[in-house]
Amino acid sequence: MTQADRSLFVVGALPEAAMRNVAEAAASVGLSTARVAHCHEAPAALGSAVDPLAIVLRMDAEGASMACAHVRAQARLAQLPILCVAPQRDDIAFTELFSWGGDDLVSAASAQPLARRLRQLLGRAPARREQKATREQCAIVAGSDARWRSVMGRALYQGGFSVRFVAGASELAEESVGQAVRVVALAEDPTFGDAEAIVTAAQERGSEAAWVVVAPPKRMAALHASIGSRPRVSIADGYAPPENVLFLTNELLSRRGVDQRASARVLYGTAVVFRVAGRDEDEIGFSYNVSAGGLYVRTLAPPDAGQEIWLEMWPPRCERRVRLAGTVAWRRPFGPSEGATVPAGFGVKITDGLSGDLDRWRAGYDAFAANLLGTSAAGG
């Protein structure tokens, strides 16, 4: 198959100007464009596609979330990147698309943002197809909602785990004892079973896996009180991106006291406007974790390591946005990767900021981390 045989699928009727920009971006990297006007038509269209590269989805089109659910439920399409075009590229849109199993928000106001992502996806295509059939580390995803299981399973697969699904509480304790099982992502759902009883029973049977219980915000305090102090157990916000489970898993499995960073990394999600220094167009990504001296930004268009970067965002616990400058320390392209603890994107070492903004960043981080970690001085 040649590159020209591959297609970019556009699902949901985009405005005429936006569609021209999407078609221009696809043509610039040698892709054909397949248009699917209505989201309910996506399953049939994708079912006959030989090797689609990506989907561009109009996020506010009728049936958009169900189109995502269909894609994520199909093993053949589970790793297919979904890029959403939304009326507003803000925290709410990012969080919603991640919960659907989407990968990035992209502007269709010009061709360049999408073209940058497509070039990187084309570069990663062979590596995605050559993933090992078996993996040493296994993750179990347990819950009654099939859609949630598929989205969570994909996030853990992208982090290098083989994934097994468990749809019943009765078998979970036994399944979790397996030596290769490193993490169990459990949905807190009364229809599945009592999370406290499930975790307790599994650990009493010898489970040494990290347990991440994913719960609605109103249930998190009670779960922290009942099982939050048990070894290798963490409680995750059910409204947060599923990839947060990767971060929590790494924290649970890492040896305490070996982290030599001057300040701890903590989960923090918000929209980040960024551009390579001197470039004339902004990109928008979403923060994954932050520290006093840096942050990690989710995007399918990560800049190269060593590039100078300009950023604007709301820091945690801050009354205003800040503008910062930094250097790209490292990048992770899209696709499954053994041992990955972050989704696709790039890490930034912060080096400067507008007057007072660097101090605002550090003060906001210190207050946020102190609250999360229970320390009086989290920064450094």
C-alpha cells in the first residue's frame, strides 16, 4: 500500500472554509480525504476503509460521541487517532473529547495545525503496526460500562500494557492475583460491585497490583476514607482524562524516595496556548502534569527537543493567566509505547516569564502541590 492509498476521514459536516483547510492539510502530506457527512454513517464508511490514518471529527455534530464509541469498540480501529474540531478549544472541550477516547483538539481555521499533526502521524505509522503481540505487563480494566472499558483500556494499552477486560466482580479478585498483572483500573459503580469490598478481597488473596479506583467526584472523599490508605491504592476522578490512570499507576508502582526532582510532579489539566519561539501561529494543547520548574503538554504536534517554546495558561491556584518561556526537554510521539507514563506530547523546562509571571507560576504550584501532597512547602 502506498501513502496515496491512505485516507483522512472527516466525520460530521464542517463549514465550507474549514473543509477546504482540512482537505489542503491532507493533500499537503499526500493523503486523500473521505467525507462522512453524518456521524451515524461513520461505522459503515470506516468498515470498508483499508488503512485510515486518522479521523477529523466535528465535535458538536449530532452523534459525535457515539461515533467515537464505535471506533473505540473496534479492535481494528482502537488505536486510530481522533482529532476533534470544536466551537471552543477550552478545558471543557478537551476533557470531553478525552472521555470519548479522542486524542487532540485541532483548529480548522488554517491548514497548518492539522498538517503538522498528520506529518507526525505518518512518521509513526510503521512503528504502530509493529507493536509486539504480547507484553510482559498486564492491566485489567474492570467495570460494567463497555464504553468506559474500551476507552480506559486504550489509554493503558498506549502506555505499554497488555489489557484484559473483566465485566464481573466475582472473577476480579482471582484475575488480579496473576503475577503479570501490574494495574487494575476499577470503575466505582454499584451495579458492578462494592469497590471497597472488591479491593480488600483481592489484596487479601495476594494481589500486588496497583489499584486505581475511578469514581465520580462526589464519591471520592468516601473512597479515600475507606480504602485510600491501603497499599498500592489510588482514587481517580471519573471526570478526568483516562490517561491520568497511567500517572497514578506509575506513582503507586515506583519506589518511594528515589525521585531526585527538586519538586514533585502532580496531575493538573488545563488548556495551554503554545508556539515555537518566532512562529506566527499558536497551537493549543492540554497540560498533563506540572512541577515548580516545568510541565507536560498533551498534543499530537509536539515540537522537537531543544526548541524554545512560548506558553500561556492558567497556573493552579492563580488569579490570572501567565506567559512563560521554556525549552522542550523531551517529546513523546503518538502511539503505543512500552513503559510510557504519559500520553503523546512534550515536556517543557520553564526558563523565564513575563514580569512576575514566573513567581506566580511557582506560588500557584506550591499551593496546589502542598494541598495534594499534604506538605507545607512542595516547591523547590
